[in-house]
Amino acid sequence: MYETQTTIQNTIETVMVNSSAIYSAEYDLAKQTLKVYFNNEGVYDYIDVPEFYWRGLVAAPSKGKFLNSYVFKSFYFERLG
């Protein structure tokens, strides 16, 4: 008899951002989508962002500078809110 084991994996990770413009960001590992929440209540999805950009954001001492340098002008985005 075979046993089936199912593992539920959290595919969304979140980082809080200490920035005058950005409140937080989250990354959907399965969809490769980076969601950025701005302090002015704007929410944007950045599409097809490779995971290493997310890892770079998490490790960056300045999240705002990282996003400005590597994400905002490099990936297609959709405004959600």
C-alpha cells in the first residue's frame, strides 16, 4: 500500500519596508509577482520578477533604493489600488 503525503507550502513572502514612500512588499514565488504597497495607498504588481530580485530586496539595507534601481523601471507593472 502506498502513502501519499501532501506538503502545503507558503508561496507568498512579505517584507516590511522602512521608507517614506513604501510600506511593504510581498513576493509570490509561484507566480513570480512582486507586489509593492506604497504609503499613499497605491498598490502595484510587478510581473515576471525573478526570485533573485526578491532575495536582493530582502537583503538590501535600503529597500527603496533597491526597488528604484532594479525593479521599478525594469518590469511590467499593473496598478491594483
